[in-house]
Amino acid sequence: MSLLHPKYWGTWLVIGVLFMFGLMPAWLRDPIARSLSFVVLKVAKKPLHVAKVNISHCFPEKSEQQIQELIKANVDNFVIALLSQAELVVRSDAHNKRRVQLHGFEHVQAARDAGQPIIFIMPHVWPIDYAGLRLNQEIPMVTMAKAHKNVLFNWFSNRLRSSQGGRVYMREAGIRALITELKQDNSFFYLPDEDLGRDQSVFAPFLGTVKATLPVVGRLAQAGNAQVMPVTIGYDQQARHFNLTVLPAVDKESMKGKDNEALALNKIVEQVILAYPEQYMWFLRLLKTRKDPAEDIYRSSSM
């Protein structure tokens, strides 16, 4: 009953609104989302500042106008994904399969035929829940998440991500829980792009800059006898569906050694981002940790 406490009533209202949008057809919901994106562009000054810093460092060749155009498209896709994601819970499996067109599943099938689970690699993109749940409709899956401060929203998020029978581990569960799941033939949906600090991270080239990367996937794949496959997803606003593509497995030999693994992981993340750069979560402080500990690119840069 704690989730019914008055302090959560505002969150319940937000969830109710999201459910309402989730029941709407995309032809009606998407124009509303694009209209609301102008509000985000007006009020979300700090996230927009972070996005501009990230894009400027990752694409130093882009002009100011090109950066602003990418930010505008990014906000459009953020609001579209936000207003639509409740359909993953309130609409039928058949509906959600139609909404997410799955390509490259032959790579998954080959791994499953060989008796191997899969570590799917996808950085933080706005339609990430669509990708995870669509794959979970086909094979058993687990993922790892960072807990939200709002307990009710944390419950809602985990309820959504486990709606196809998958399990969601909090980050504190650690690598051992994931190895156990892989050994039990459950595939893992891994987001490798978050900046987790200097400890155990390796600096490697990333787009037009350098990024602190945690080299852990190679050890996971080895311990769990798993294949590693990048995944891209992007929303087609004209066709009003998502295109989800599983790419061929990565050569695990290229991930031997921490430096090689960090480089390989960053190349995978680059590949996924460049497929749909307007749909990546540029609002994250993904370049927070720099080689020079005194450098703070988010504080020193300005809009």
C-alpha cells in the first residue's frame, strides 16, 4: 500500500496520462508529441546544454546550425518515444510486433541453434524498451537497470521491462548474477555507453573524442559461452513503426585484453549511434570522466 501514499499521487497521474497515450493510435499521438517537443526545447535548458556539449565533442565537424538541427530532431524523438512507450504494456503482443519490425533475426537463430545465449549490445537510445521487449518476445532475456529515485516510477519501469517474462536486475547485483543467467541460457541486453567513472574504466577513441569505457563484455561472453551482437533501432515517423536490426556477431578475439575490448565496444556503440544519431540519448553525461581529472566539459562549455 506504500505506493498509494499521497506523495506518489502526482506520479500516478503521469502514469495514467502515459497509459492514455499508449492506447492512442500513432497517427494521432505522434503529431501531439511533435507539438509538445517545442515545450521541451523551451524549458529543458540543462539537458539541452549537455546534449550540445556531447554532440560538439563527438562531431567536431558539425556547424552550430547542424548541431541545433540534430538536437531538435532528438527532442522530437524523445517525446514520441516517451508518449508511446506505455503501449508496450497496454496493447497486445501482436500490435507491438507490428510496431517493431525485426530484421537480422537469422543471426540470433544461428546462435540459438548452436546452443549459445546472446549478449545484445545497445547504447542508450530513446526506443530502447521497444528493442528489449521485442527481442524478449522471441527468446528468454534479462537486463540490468539503475534504480530510479522515485519508487513508484521504478516499479512502473521494471513492470514494463519484465512484461514479456524477462528479469530486470539492479546494477548492484553485479556480474556474477549475469554469468549465472547466461549459463542458464538466458540472453542479456547490455547498455555499455554509460560513464561509470574512472575506476576499472579504460579510455578509448569514441567518435570525435575519447571516452571512459568499462571493459566487461568480453569476460561475460567468455564465462557464459555467449555470442555478442550489436542491435540498432530507430523510429520511422512516416511509416509509424520501429526498425529493429540485429547485426552479425562480433569476433570475440577482437575483445581480448581491456584496451582492445574498450576499443571494440566503442566501435559497436558508434555503429549503433550512427545508424540513427537523432534517436540517441544525447542528454546523458556520457563524457563526464576525462583523462584530465580536472576537466569538466559540461561546466566549462556554454550554450
